[in-house]
Amino acid sequence: MLCSFILGFAATALQAPEDPGPYQVAVQDVTHYDSHYSRGNVEARVYYPTNTSDGPFQLAAFMHGWIEPASDYDDLCTHIASHGFVVYSNNTETSLFGTLQPQAADTRAGLQWVEDQSATVGTWLYGLTDNQPWIAMGHSMGGSAVAALCKQEPRVEKAIMLEPYKGSLLGNTNGAFTWFSNFTGSALVIAGDEDATNDWSSKVKPWYNTPVQSSRRLWGLIDGGDHFGATDPDIHSLWGFGSLSETEQHRVHRRLVTSFLQAEVLGNENAYYDYMNTSFTSVEGASSSTPLWLVFNPTTPSQLEMGTFTATYSTVRFAAAPATGFTQSNFGDILLDLTVTRVIAISSAPATGIVSNSLPTRASWSGMTLYFQALAIKSGSGSISRLCEVVIP
């Protein structure tokens, strides 16, 4: 994969991820019959870009928290859809006795229904999705249900958990939690440090620590965040009490979720720079597949910012060259011309797993095209990042 940008502007990052995306969004409440997994009639709310000619789009599930209907997450789901996703928001298991396992099963049935409808000429979903890997998102009980859905359905390759519950209630998370160590996709877990419902340390962070086989995983702890930062303002006004305002909590959720989706699903790894530089948030990361972001500093345009996240205490090397090449290695393909390549930074990944470096550009580089890669190694194993290209203004 090649990233490329000119004159200091990333090609796909012309707006902040927390801002509305380029698509207008429509919403449909649906009740559909499941013909695949014997779930009967299933209710949901579907958010999708109205510019269907730009499809197909990636299909994502959203699963609500305990006793909360899908409509409590209208703002977040609409925001995600505006960035080019079809969001199937489950609306079952909303009673006092709702549990996460059937919620996940209903959601699996719903995602398959969307795929079936998308392949059927004449339906309002025709052509919107195209049997690509699925994304699973959820809040609280629904955050736990993400792991249950991953266990049930191997097509789920991206998992996003917002303040997920861990414990013996709501159907008991033990089975999904134990299995989650097998998840090989990429995962994002978000918590609030003032969450009195799901304590960030004992209930939420274990979900981040568990998927040790995941290709990439990210943690975000919101300073002043409570349990309801992902919900709409009217819900947060009833139940939220964190010292960070509702407006800021929701903005942070939008920024973290959308930058993750842009990087991991849409292929814009430069969006990780936005993730790592989210206000009111402490972040961590781990990766067996080395990412690379490379952007001009927004406030100091003459300075390049590069970074990655990897296994703790890995040795990370950033290299640059004015020309490309091809050399096979035990860690992946080196796409730089080794005769003119220079290692510009060597770092040891700290406990957070995140490594970043700044590179001031020189006047003599003006008009040059430079190419970059990163390599992370620990105990003799590691991986090389994609190739990144930048034209120096």
C-alpha cells in the first residue's frame, strides 16, 4: 500500500474525523425476517449514504447498551454513515431482561439480511454493500456483544467497543471474553475514567488486553468521560455526570471511532495521527502489523510527523529514501532503494507501544519526493510498514 500527499495536505484527511463526512445520510427503521439463522423477525435501524452511486460501502453493525433502543445512538451512527459506511443498528434485546448473546445473534442475522438486500435488484439497499469483511461496534452491553459476534461470525474483522461491560450479568460475558483472545482482526476499546457503571480498569481495559493475537489494537481512556459519552445529548443529560462536557465526550468518541475506521477500513493510516492527538484522551496501541503515519505538522508545516504503534519494547526504525526499490526480507518487502536509504530515527517502544518522531524539512529538499517506511522488531520477529510518499513543498 502506498500513501501519497503533496503540499502538506493528506490526500484523504482534509477535515477532522469528528466533523461530518462527505455523505448525506438517510435512516430507515426495519423489521425483517431472518432466513439464515432462525432468529425470526429482527428489528433494527439502518443508516446509509444517500449517494448510492458511490457505493458499495463497508457494512458495520452497532449494538446498543442495556435497555437502550437504537435511537439513543442516532448522532454517532449518522456520523459514521456520513463517512461512507452502512450502519445496521440492532434494536432487539432492549428490555430489562435483554442479554448480549441473542443481541449478537440478531445482529449477525441483520448484517446478512443487508447483504442479501444489497444483492437484490429493486430493494432500497441494492448495491450499497458488497460482501466485504464486517465491522462490529457496540456500547456497554453491546460492547460486550461485539466479542460474542466476533466469536459467532468470522467475517467480523474490525471490533470497536465503547465502555464495554464485563461480568456475570446481561447473559454473562465470560464465554465471549475468554474467546476474544483468539480474535485476529483489529480492535478499538474506549473507556471513561469517571465511568461509574463499567470501571475502566477492572471491566473495560481487560477487553483491550485480551486480544493478544489481534493484528492491531488501540486503547483510548477519556479524561472526565462517563459511561454515556457515545449516546445522544438527551440521554447523556439524564445519566451522564462526567466532568468533561457532553459535547466534548461525544466529539472525542466521534474522533476516535472515525479515525480508527479511516485507518483500518478505508486504508488511510495517516488518520492514526488524529487518533494519537485527541484531546482529553490517554492512548495506547499494540500491533503485529506495523502501521505508519506521516503528516506535516498542522502548526509547523515545515516539520514532518511520523509514527507507529507496536509491541512494547520493540525496536522501531524509520527510514527514508529519494527513490523506491524492492528487496525481500524476513520482515516483509523493503520498498526503498537501499543504495540511497537513510535510517532517520531509532526508538524503543515505550509501555504505551506508541512511537513518534519529528523530522524538520530542509530548504534544499523543496520539490523533492521522499519515501518512508518503518520497521518494528522484537525478539527476532517483526514487520515492515507500507511505503509512504511525500512531496516536499
